[in-house]
Amino acid sequence: MMQTCKNFEQDLVLYYYGECEGEDRNKVAAHLIVCRSCRRFLQELSAMLQVAAKTDEPSAAFWESYSREMRYKLADLEDERSWLGAFFAWFPVWRPAWAAVVAFLLVVSFAGAVWHSKEHPANQKLAEIAVIEQNMEFFRTMDLLSAVDFLEALDGKG
């Protein structure tokens, strides 16, 4: 690309896009009349931007391939739907069975909570054992302390 006058480089781009107005536009237009380098820059900028902004239209072969592929995908989707449709066509017949399974699972879940309530004697025993296990370390420490007291008493007599 050609060199431009440093003072007009940004103004030329704004001028090209029509963003330069009033006095600035008139100043650039007057400069373009006398400066061959800036005129050439504006022509090259215009040519470059037209090529860069050119749209890329797909070929007819692309559209034929695309159409064929879409028909295959839609046919596969229809086959899949027909298989699922056949499977779920039986679903209304199975609704009572599904309802019975769900009801059974709910009863078992809530009945389990009732069967394992804290008032049950076996659960009370388990709770007492758990408390004893938690306090076991305390009892072991107490045994150790009594053994130390016994050893100190022996040491004092001897």
C-alpha cells in the first residue's frame, strides 16, 4: 500500500467510510486534489476493502450435498421416532404397573423410617451402646490414672 501524508492517514479512512463531516471533510477533499499519494492510497483502500468484504456464496454442488444430507438425517430421525413411538405406544398399558412400583417404593421408604424409629427397643439398646462407646476413652484414661496413683503409692512406701 502506498504511503500517505501522516496528517491525513486517519482522516482518509474516515473520509472513505463517510464518517468525516463538515470542515474536516472539506479539508480532506481539498488535500486529495493536490496530493497524488493520498488519492492513490484512497483508491487502493477502496479496492482492498471491496475484495475483503466480498461475500462467499456456496456452489450449487454444496447445496445439493447439503440437501441430500439433511434428507438422510430427517429420515434417520423419523426412524428413531417410529421406534420410540412403538415403544411408548405400550406405555398407557404399563401406567398402572409403573404407578404400583412407585407406590411400593414410597411405602418401603417411609415404612423403613417408621420401623427404625428411636422408640423401638432394639434401637434404644443401640443408642445406649453408642453412648458407652463414646465414653470408653474416658474410662480408659481413668484406669490409667488409677494405675499411676497405685504406682506412686508403691514408690512412696519403698
